[in-house]
Amino acid sequence: MLGTPLSYFIYGLVLVLVFAGIIAYNYSKKNKSKIEQAKYDMMDDDDED
């Protein structure tokens, strides 16, 4: 047997928590301006002389 059901449960729980942390980081109000600025930076022209 490769692993116990408890180890699979803990591994799955860790993955869910990491995913929830990424979502919470991206939608937090503290980081919203930084994320929005990156969106607008991509739309700016690079050929400004």
C-alpha cells in the first residue's frame, strides 16, 4: 500500500488551504491596487518616445 487514507486526506487538505490562501491574497483589498496596476501596465504602449 502506498499510503494511508489519513495521509491522502492531509495532503488534500493542504492543497485546498493553499488554494484558498491564493484566492484570499488576490481578492484582499490591500493588494487590489497592485494587481489592478499590473493590468493597466500591460495595456500601456511600450513605444513611448
